[in-house]
Amino acid sequence: MEYVIAFVVGGIICIIGQLLLDVGKLSPTHTLSALVVLGALLDGFHLYDRLIDFAGAGATVPITSFGHSLVHGAMAEGERFGFLGVGMGIFEVTSVGISSAILFSFLVALVFKPRG
């Protein structure tokens, strides 16, 4: 049953993104940003952790989880280190994902001819 719940919740997040693209006529960049901000807002109100507890990977895999990670790290480190901790927390939690995206993008650009 966990897989079904994860699939449904992840699908709902994807439906929201698709509606932003099709009905809202947002560009892919605006849609991506809106979903990251949505995840950040939900974490700011302490709702995204409940969603993760309920849906598991259905909530941690979509892009909304990136916004959650940014805010979650900033709030945790902000409590420990104050104002400087906010910046430290943002990069502490998300640095692996950002670094791997840069590395794999570079590797793909070496293998395939990028369009310019």
C-alpha cells in the first residue's frame, strides 16, 4: 500500500505542475520555480514533513522536495548558528544534489554535442 500512496501523491504533484504549464500557461522555468516555492512554503508551515511521513518517496522525489530541503536546512542551522547558519544550512542539505547535477551535466556534455 505504501507504493500506491507514494505513486498517488507523486502523481498529484506532477498534475499540479502540468496544470501550471497547460492551464496557467507558465513557462517550464516558472513552473519549476513555483513548485520549489510551494515545497518551501509547505516546509515553512511544517506541513511537508507530514507529507513525507505519509507518502514517503512520493513526496521526496519531486522537485517540491528541493524547496523543502532548502528551507528545512536553513531553519535547522539558523536555530544553531543564527543568521550565518541560514546560509550554511541551505548549502549543507542540498550540496550533494547540486554538485551531482553539475558533475553529470558536465559528463553528458563531454559525451554528446551540446547545441549552442
